[in-house]
Amino acid sequence: MPHVPGLRSPYEKVGRLVYLGRMLDKIRLHAMGNLPPEYHANLGDAQPKFNDGQCCRCLGIE
């Protein structure tokens, strides 16, 4: 995967949650049109076995 400015590490915490900050960064970058196409397939809960999908299920969001 390419380095994307503004996309934090999946290990960086927001409060006590890991990965949430990265998922929020991906959502913001996608909304601005700056998220590379390689990331689009796994965005949100589209792929339940990937980190985005697991985070969405944990938080109860689609």
C-alpha cells in the first residue's frame, strides 16, 4: 500500500480504541477525494473480516 499523507497508523489510539483514528482518517480522505483506490474496497463494513468491518461491528455502525 502506498504512503498516504494524513493517514495515521492503525496502532494509534483515539481514547482507548486502536484503529478507530485510522478508519476516521480514511473516511475523511475518501470524502475529499484523496484516498487511493487501493483502499476503497475495504472502506467501512464492506469487508467484515478486515479491520474497518470489525471496528464498525464493534461500534454498532454501518
